[in-house]
Amino acid sequence: MFTGIIEATGTVKKVITNGSNKTFWIESGLAGELKVDQSLSHSGVCLTVEEIKETLHRVTAIDETLQKTNLSSWAAGKTVNLERCLPLNGRLDGHFVQGHVDTTGTCTKRQEKRGSWELEFEFPKKFAELVIEKGSISVNGISLTAFRVKKKSFCVAIIPYTFEHTNIKEVVPGEIVNLEFDIIGKYILRKATIG
């Protein structure tokens, strides 16, 4: 379980294709604090640390993950948001984020607002019931608040700190991002669906 509060960013240094899987070597200042077999959020995708070499760590994404996320397009130089799991005695500063991406969205608009930024994203309409006005949403692993919600789009506002310390600063119109909808909304919808 994560919170959507990004600890650090990393840079993809190498991508290796193994059959239907892809292995990524990622460089970051967090590498020295990681352990093999640890779960780590990579732009919202929970992956297991398989190997650590100095400032690098290695993870692998299977075909299912590549199909539902933007990882299939990652190449050397890509900036990745990183967050370790929430400890049981930790603070929940964002919201509950599982690291299980539901779908991808596309940035359709980015506008600077005198020091802050407003971004709009489109997503598949079938997820419309899971996005609510002023509700929580994870975009590339970042805990954000959705507003101006429509049937297949929403907006988020980005403060300067988040803009400078995550890969959201690289998101421009046309960019594909990872989306995870609020788990509470999923349970409520499930309950309503099955009665």
C-alpha cells in the first residue's frame, strides 16, 4: 500500500525485452535504501526490486502490466516517480494507493496558472463512476484531487513543489499517464453492482 506522496524520481537507464516481459534498470538516489524483494511504486505501478547495483535497481514488468500501463513505452532517459510502501506506523499524507493501475489516461491540456499548473486528462468512459468531484485519484503514482469532472475527463491542479519533485513537469498534451482510481469508490461501486 502506498500514499501517492512521491519520495524521489529515478531515470530509466536500460530496458531489456525478455519474451513478453520488459526489465528496467533505474537510477535514483533511493537505490541505497532499497532491498531486494521490496515492493516499490514506479509512477504508480507496484513492482518488485530484483537486484541493486550501487545507484541502480532492476525491476521486471510482465505482459499484463505492460498492457494496462504506460510502461510499454518507457525508454532510456524516462523519468519515473518512486515511492516505497507505507509503514504501519507511517502518516497517510495522500490517500490509499495500491500500485495497481486501472487504466491509462491522456493529457489533453496543460496550463500555467501564475506559479501553479492545471492539467486535464481523458480516460475511458467505462471508469466514469469512479471519478468524483474533489475525489482522490492517482496520476503516475501522485495523489491528486480531481475537479471539473466529466464523463471521460477530469482536471488536477499542481502546486510548485509537486511540479518540481515529480515527473508531472514532463507531462504535456498527448502524454500517456497511469491512473489508479480510489479504492473506496471501487468497493462502493462493487457493492452497488452486486446488491
